[in-house]
Amino acid sequence: MRRGHSGKGGVPVAAWGADMDRTRRVAALATTGATGAALLAFVIGTGSAATQVDPASRAIQYLQGQQSASDGSIPVGASTASVSEEYAIGAAAAGYDPNALRHGSGPSVMAYLAAHAAAACTSAGACGELLQAVAAAGLDPAAFGGVDLLTTLNSFYSAGTGVFGDGEAFTQTLAIQGLVAAHQAVPAAALHHLVAAQDSDGGWDYLLIKDDPNGPTNFDTSDTNSTAMVLMALDAAGVHTRDRAALAWLHTQQDTDGGFPYQAGSGTDPDSTALVLQALLATGQNPDAPAWAPGGHTPLARLIASQDGGGGFIFPGNSAPDPFTTAQVPPALERAAFPLTCGSARCFQPGSTLNGPLPTPTPTPIATSTPLPRPTPASQVPGGGSGAPSPAPTGAVLGVSATPSPGPTGAGDTTPLVPGPTPSAAPAVATTAPAASGFPGALLYVLVALAAAFVVAGATLGARRRRGA
């Protein structure tokens, strides 16, 4: 949830610039064997919370190991609040109770967020992300840590302009996603601010300035992270008119390994791949379809291949995983978009932790579809195009219909780019997926062990480039 230049989550703009610079590294390519082994582990599970093998649970397990035993946070300096919030959202998506996840006997991550709610909710983007974490944990955002997050978030909104805070991509989208997560009305003007900022190529840039004339010098050109976040915010609020052009532009950014970079040519990275994968799901796309799998390489397979043997995710150019990168990935592994929604039920059983009780398996089927040619580039879509049907919004929208309608640059087109099912309201929890009836237990654990071995071997064989390459 953290790429581009905005001051999201209290991170200074300079740090955001460094974040974007991180995406200019080339990801290490894991071997086909490692990818296949990881996918095997993802599918079969182990049935034991003590030996997690599915990618999302392993990522949460890695993050729990980084969690502070003294205050419950994931300590990463200026990004501590934001990464802790992402940890909570990812845990809920994977079927674990954020209210119960703690390091040893220390406080939970939600206890940390409650104790620092006032300090964390000092900007529109930061407040919107905290609101999403609180909603994912099943808590009351109107009374969290002594703060009414809804009232505070709305205090950053300008009705005259439709802008939350500075109005930049991550600020605006996190605020809107937070409102939808809390089942609150989203002002139509706030959504129009996003729609009107879509670049002519179909993407969005971090400053939300349509075709920013200074883009070549201030790097404000369309990027995958801003585009994915805007798509998720619009679709969650029931606005689908921008989908088609945006998806066509995202196709132009996809690397041959199936993953996504911050911008074309900067190299696949796990955080960008995760965000785009979530956006594809939000727009009703099937990310496993041939149209999104160049050479048979899907975004999910590419994402899993970047996970190390300890469950963490490695950003290209780094020698080891880090919580900043890892915290952003679990929702995508669970095929869940932002804001997290699990329908009428919670995403987790209260008290579910990595050590028990186990979360209830909720497998998400992977649909198959007839291979289709890649869509027409956004520049050739009449009127900028518009999009594929998306899941019904969970929040009311003031003055905006959930039915696709003509956008400011052309008539709406609701033809899906890739046939696929509308994502399930409940994210998948593959952690404890039982083996097929009669599957020998010993053979199951042998396969799991082989899978882990292949993952480690594949990771060590990948070529790495240092920062700035």
C-alpha cells in the first residue's frame, strides 16, 4: 500500500522518493521449480498451525517474529504505524485475529494501534489506513483508542474541491477506502477528483494531475501503484467507468515474468505486483487467465517466487527480507482487494492465531478461461474506455451510481477484458486447507519439505542487482 511520493502513513515525502527509487531495481528471478514448489505448498497446506507453509501464513509468521514484545508494533522507524496497520489487515485477510497476534506475552498489534490512534490519525491518508485496519479487526472506528476516526478523517475533507488532505493518489484513495471499509458514504466530489485525474494513457500518477506537464522532470507520470490504488478505491465505491482504460495501461507495464514494476523498465518488485494483483481482482479480472500470464507466468506465481524460506519478501537489490516490503503482500496472496471485506461475517474466528485455534479454511477457486488477445492499448480505446464489472460496493456513495456510466472522456464500456468470476467477498484462507481424502500423511509432509527446499534453492539462484542499478 506504500509506493509513490505521497506522505502516506506519516512517511516524509523524501522517504516516499526513496520508496519509489526502490522500485528501480531488478527482481531476482526464482526458478520454475521453486515457483511450482511454492504453489504446491500454497494448495495443499499442512493442517498444522505450527508448520505454516502457505505463503500468506508464512508472511504473517515472519511479521509476528518482527513484532515488538513491548508495545505490539512492527517497529520500522517513521513507518511503524503504517506497517503495523498493514500487518493487521494482512492478518485478517489470512484468517488470523489481529486482536490476538502478539510476540510472546506482549500486547497485540491492535493494542499498539489503539494506544497511538491519535498520533497516527494526523493526516487523511494515515487516518484512512488506520480506519481500514480497525474495520478489518472488527472494532469500532468511531471509538478506537479514544478517537472517533470517522470524524477525524472527515475533518481533512474539503467539500469545495472534493480533496482529502493534499489530494495526492495515496492520500485520496486511502481515505476513500477507509470510508468504504466503515460502511460510510463517500462524497461524489471525492470520487470525481480521482476520475478527472486519469492520465490520457489510462493510468494515474502520484500527484493526481492529469497529464502533468512537469511529469518528465518531477517523475509525475502514470505508475502502477497509484493506478492500482485508484482502481480499488473507485471500484469499492461503485464507480467502474475508468476500469477498461486503466487495465489496458497496466497490461503495457507487466513484465515477462508475470510481475509488475513501479513503472515499465524499472523491474518487477513484490509490492507493485501485489497492488496490481489486488486491483485486477477488484475490477473483476481473473489474474490467472492467459491474458494476464505472459509466457504462462501469472502475477501470483511471480509474487510467491519472491518470498524467502523464512516467509519474508525481498525487495530487489536487498539481500534479505524486511517487514516494510512483506507487510504489503498478504492480502494479495489471499486474493483480497482494499478495503478488505468479508461480507456479513468476519474474516477470522476470534482468537485465531498462528499457534491455534486454526482459522477456518475458505478456499477460493481459480477459474479457467479461454485465452484472449491482450486488450487495445488505452491510447486506442475510444474515449479512454471504461471497465469490467466489479464487486458491489460495501459503502454508500453520495450522488454516485454503482452502475457504470459515461466518464468525462467518453462513453462507458462494461465489456470485461478477461472473463472471470467476481471475486468472493470472503478472502481465501489456504493455511489449513485439508489434504484430499485418503492422501497419506507421510507423503504430504515429504512434499511440503521438498517444496520448502525448492523455494530456498530457487531464491539463492536468482540474480540480484544492487541499489541504484
